[in-house]
Amino acid sequence: MAELPPTTSSGTYDPNDMKFKLLIDSVKDYAIFFMNSNGIIQSWNTGAELIKGYKSSEIIGKHFSQFYTAPDLEKKHPEYELKTALEFGRYEEEGWRIRKDGSTFWANIVLTPLFDLNGHHLGFSKVTRDLTERKRAEERLRESERRARLMFEGVKDYAMIMLDINGCVTSWNEGARRIKGYEASEIIGKYYSIFFTEQDIQMGKCEYELKEAMETGRYEEESWLLRKDGTRFWASVLITAIREKHGKIVGFSKVTRDITDRKRAEDLLKMSYTNLEKRVEERTLALRKANEQLRIAVQTRDEFLSIASHELRTPMTPLKLQIQSLISHIHKKTLGSLTEDRLKRMADTTERSLTRLTSLVDNLLDVSRINSGKLTLNYEDCSLNELLHEILERFKSEISISDSTVRFLETQRVVGVFDQLRIDQVFVNLLTNSLKYGNKKPVEITLTQQENFAVISFKDKGKGIDAESLPLIFEKFERANAQADISGLGLGLYITRQIIDAHHGTITVASDVGVGSVFTVKLPLIPKGQA
């Protein structure tokens, strides 16, 4: 505060200077008055009247302690002011003062001792200014800052920190301590890259973030950050550049939130969607596959019905003709006209037709038993040598009709435990196929024993099986060579493999187009469960 200007070089003033009196009285923003050496008020200006509420007639002659609060009076603060001013040449302070109406105001006071031309102490000048509004504004600002600080320090769900212009931590709140694990004393002053992964540091991510915040005012992202213990958390980060009133950047605020749980939930949801899409795709493919299998099954059924109708009709036609012929002769009573050869041929034709029909029906029944799991085996001791000789004896006629020959090579006697009727069925099927597709060339059957297995092979020199058809020949309704002049339902090899599987054996085929085929059966001499 400005003190009263002296009128002499010695620091004294002339109390009779009328101009000076008029100057002081005209001041309205300051209370300016004079007191004697004991603090009794001697003059009173307009500013004093406006600020303190007293007229000059009410206050002149009174002690200036009248403006002080009870606590100040109790500790004799007015006397202290006079003593200090006299000792040091001035006294200045800010404090609460009382108006006439008892209200208080925040005052800035300057107390100055006054001397006459001879240096005798005459009293004091006192200049008082009402700073209540400024005081209240400062208090509001301090309260706001206090609340902001408490809020900043007390937030627990967000890490709220301040960085200087170089990116070093300057403040640390409770949320930062809880989320990142550092105490304020451990982190303040350190570069904020301490929260980043090594990979991010090497990529210059810290510098990039601050550069973006400087250029655009803010930087925001979600990424992995590190805690003090080295564990990672998924963070939502907002960095804001802090500018002074002239626009110069003086630092940054950084707000971080741990959203690891949300990240995991989102990842789990994405995974669920991915798995759902995968399952939908798999089920769609499965449905398409099922539809395709159904289509193939329907097509196979239709083809089978067509083949079965044709195959069943083939033996039935000559059978029907022979029966019709016999019935006709019976009705005409001309049976005696039939020669013995004619009757024998008719009987042979009828027998072959019935045998063929029986075989076809047996195959269909076998497929039904296999599909329903009712194919059972009746094990007994069996000599495979004797069984094959018996089959060849039965098949002399078929071998003759096929214009082929069969050679049976046996190096030793092989005896095992089998279902003889089913193994008979296997050998008959394989022999029949060799004769069918053998191109009227010799068929060779070999029988050997390898350790505890019987090995039987049927080798023909026919047209062979192409590589594309080879994997399919043991399936239902598949034929090695679908030739129009060769009959069959395509069930023989399927049934054969099922019987061999039931004996815990194996069947394989090797074939070259134009060279021929070799079917090899390997049977354990004592099947599992029969030892």
C-alpha cells in the first residue's frame, strides 16, 4: 500500500497544508486517518467513513482499537501495531476488522509513524483498504483447489496423474496407487514409460503419445500397461495437454482406467460369437453332408432296387418258363413225350434258378443282419484245406461254364477255429468273383500259415480294378466292374469283409488294370475270446 507522501526531505509533513488535507479527504477507496501517539483518532476521511461506517463526529477522539475483534483486543494487538510501527518505521498486515454495524471485513492496513519538523513524534497515519471481496475470492479459489485436490487424491477407480513437459510424473492419486501398485514416493519424478511394455518402449510409443497430445490437445487409446509387480492390465488412457493462459504447454494430465474385466468379457463374447459361427458353419456343413448322404442313399436305394429287380427277375424268368412248360405238358397229358435229357435240362435250369434266387435272398438277409448287429458266429474246428477242396468240388460245373481253370496251391495243412459256414461263404464269394472277372483265364488259390494266422489268396488274371474304384469295392452295392453282361447286387464283397471283420481278420486287394487282381484274407487261427 502507498504511504502518505512526505512534504519535506526529512520525512515529516506540514499539518497545516490545506491542499494535502483536501487530497486525503477526497480518497474514497482507502480509509486514511491520523492518530496521536496513543492511538486516538484525530482525522477521518471520506474513504474511512465509507469503509468503516462511522462519521467523523462519531469516531474522532476514540481509540483505533475500536475496529479490532475480541481475540485481537485480548492479545493487545493494537498496541503491538503501534509499537512495531514506531520501532521499524511502518507496520503492514492483513486481518479481520469490525465496522460500526458489527460486521467484519478483511482489511489491508499500513501504519506509519509521523514526526514534526523537529523530529518529534506526533502520532501515526493509518491507511486501510477493504479487501473482503478479494479475500472471499481467494478463499473460494483455495476451497475449490482443496476440493479438487481431495477429489483428485481420493478417486480410487481412476489413476489420475500429472506429467511435466518431459513426461515425468509430478502427482499421484489413490487410484494410481491402487491400479498401478506404486506409492507416490516411488514414482514421482520418474519417466512415465515405466508403465509400458518393453516392446512399446522400443517402438517409441511414449514419445508418440506426448507428441500427439501436444499437436491435437489430447491422446486417447486402449492398450496393455504394466503394474509394479510386472502383471499386465488392459487400460483406457486419456492424455490431455495442459496450457497456461498464453497457450504454452506446461505439462500433461493422464487419466487411466483398468478395464481388464471388460476386455476379458469382450474377448469371451467374441470367442463365443466365433465358436457359435464355427458351430453354425459345422452344422451347416454337417447338414449339407447329411443331405448329400441322403441324396446318395436315395440314389443308391433306387439303383439297388433297379439292380435287385433285374437280378431277381433273371433266375425267375427261366424258372417260370420251365414251370409253365411242365404245367402245359401236365394239362395236355404229354409228360411222356419229354425225353430224359429234356427233363434233366429242365431240372438243372430250375435248380440253378432256385439256387440263384436263394443266394440273392441270403445276401439280402445277411446285409440286414449286419446292419442290425445280429450277425452271429458259431465257432468250430475247421480244416481250411478240406473246406477249399470241398468248395472246388461243388464248383466244378461253374468252373466249367466259366471256361476257366482253378489251381489250388497248399503248402501245409492249416487248421483253426472258425464259423465254417461263414468262411465257406467268404471263399465262395471270392471264388465266384475270380471266375466272373477272370476273363476266362486260370484262377490261382493259395493257402499258407504265417505264425498264428491263416493266409488265403485268390488271384485272377482278368481286367483288374481301376485305382478310383479300388477303395469302394467293399462297400454296399459296389461292384468291382459294373459290366452289363455280369450280374450281381454288389453285396458279396461287403458281406465278405463283415464276416472277416467278425473273425478279427483282414482282407486286402491288389489290382492292376489289364493284369488282374489278388484278394488276400488273413484269419487268426484262434479268434479273440476263443483261446
